[in-house]
Amino acid sequence: MTVAQLFPKLEIPETIAAGPGPGNTDARVLAAYAGAGLADHMHGDVLRGMVECKHMLRQVWGTENVHTFGVAGTGWSGLDVMFSAVMPGDRVVVFTNGTFSGIDGLTVRMKAATAAELALSPLDPKPASVIIVDVPHGMSVTGGMVEAALAEHKPKWAAMAHWETGSGRINDIAGFSAACEKHDVMGLVDAVSSLGVENFRIDDYPGVHGWASCPQKGICCLPLTYAPVSFSDRYIETLKKTGTRTFVHHPIMEARHWGIIDGKDVEKGTYHRTHSAYAVAAFHEALRITLQQGIAERAKDYAHHETALRRAVQAMGCEVTSNMTSLVVLNLPKALAGREMELVQACRAQNFGIWPTLSEPVQIRIGILNLLSREAITDIVTRFADAIRALGGEVDDVRVTEALNGVYDRAVAAE
């Protein structure tokens, strides 16, 4: 048999990505990626694009931090860069309330573990210097929780997810920052799901010194482009004093390639790793789209369309437990309880990509990343209603339509 017969050409069908992320990439971003006419990652136009990206990122983040740039890879790459400043023995408090903040906690435990502690359990170390504050699934981290933990443990670092996609909960970033500032703790924030969706400026939270996000959610770019990060001067000075045991994910070395050297912007960066000209072009266009729309306007759109989706699924008898504006996390009607995975798999078989939660209790997550139109939300609602019916559930189409129209027609009338 020929290679072509053994391995036929991979054909991936058009799919609606209605999960927590990756989101649906804008056609302009895909065109920029495919249209890049060179592969030389040190070409002048590529380097110019990187410089422009860091300036656009400062506007998107809402910051004057010089050390603001993109890390090649997904959100995990950006988070690894941010957490690289945590050294063995560092005292850290981590707040977890879902799957992804839980993985952040594991990352910190691996970074902070001494050699002996890591050797005891290499894949799940339990360093004495790390305190995990585990908030139950479906609940948000509050400022009071942060205040109490920092007052008791007096750590060097504190870490929290801004938006926890695993459970669909928004955590109290203002309370987190205030507690960190009060107790002279350096806050680290996972903003993977909030950047480009919520209207916030990181410079409004002086207790937070490190921020990390991703390209494939609110920024709506290809998954493997650049994860936005931003670090305060204090974070960088701390890193200079302690060093870090990484080369590729070293915040200072990575920043040099983006034209940030010795805390200043320079005309041309220095080589650190092989960047992709195609990824730079796509990332550049995604940031342009974000700024053209405006963070405030985009946040308003997300809140509007999430309200429509929320009310529609509630009209189907589902219980919504989330408070994010890009994601609805729900429990199915009681008659279908326990069949969440069956429903999700049936939807995926129809190229309708929704997700279950990845930890107990099992719930369903429906996302609207870059699906901000009445037509897109109506399509999602129709598909989900069909899936419920296919499992034997009942859906009152009149109630669902009234729920959608109640949101959208009211908005039209207000205009």
C-alpha cells in the first residue's frame, strides 16, 4: 500500500466551537496567517510586527508595564513564564476553585518544591511552603478569603485565576489585589479566560505583579500563536535577584526578543527563540481587531449575548451556575441528570463543540467566544435544544424563542 492509502489526507470539517476555548478564529486572522509571504523569523517586517504587537498588548491589558509581550504557545506557556519566578522554598498561597486554577496550583507546587520534596512525589509534590486554599466547585474566590489567608500565612507570592473556566466562575480580582497590597505580597493572576472579554485594566490592580493569558480565547487568535503576559518592575527586579531555572520560559530573556532590554524599549530585539512569521502576522491582526472593536464594547457584547443564551437554556429547564460572560455552565433538567457526557458526545458528532466540566460534579459548558451575534446564539440554542430532544428530553420551543426574543428585541427597541 502507498503512504496515501495508509494515511489519507486529513479533512477536518467546519465545526462551531461553542466550548470554553479555543474559540472561533476570525477570518481576518486566518487570512493574515496564511498570507504571510516569508518564513524568515528575523526579517525586518516580522520584528517590526513584534514591536507593534507589544505596544498593542499594552493597550489591551491596560498597562504601562514595559515587560508586556507574547510567549510562543498556548496559555500554559504564558502561565509557565509567569510562574517561573517562583523558586524552591518560596512561600506561596494559591486559590483554586476549578480545574485550571487547580493545575496552576500544581505548577506552583512543582516550582516551589525543594529537590527532596520533588523527589518524594515528582508528579504531585506537596511542598511545605505552598498553601492551597481550595474553594468548592461553583463558588468564587472572595476578597475576604484572600485577606484571611494572606494575613495567616504571610507568603511571598499569591496566585489566583481571574476567571475559572472549569466552573465558569469570576473571582474577586479587586479584593485579591487589595489584600496582596495590604500584606506586601506579590500577586500572580491567571487571566487566560478574561483578557479580551472583560473590560478591565491591570494597572488598576497594583497588588498584582504578574499576569498571563492566552491567544485562543478572548484574543480570538490561532491556538499556537502568542500568550500575552505582563510583569511589573518589582516582579522583574525580584527575578533578577533570584534567577530562575529555565531558559526558554525566562521572562527577561523572552522579553529581549520583543525589543525590551534592561527595562526599556529598543528598536530591535535580540534572538531568543525561533518565532513564526505566520504566527506574528496572525497575532498582529487579532490585536488590531480587538483594539478596533474596543475592549469596553466587546465586553458589553459578551454580556448581552451571554444573557440571551443563559435565559434560553433556563427556558429548557437547565440550571445555570456560572457568572462568566463568555461561558454558560449548566446542569441538565432532572430527567436527564447523569447523561451529560452522552449529550456532549452526541453534539460533537454533529460538529457542535460543547464541553463537559473536567472535574466533579459533571456539568455542561457552552461558550460563545467570537460568536457575538443573534444568529450565532440562535444557532447554538437550536442545536442544544435538538440534542436534549434526541436524548428524550422535552423542550418548549415557544418558551425558548420568547426567552431569546425578550433579550434581543428589547435591545433593538432600546436603540
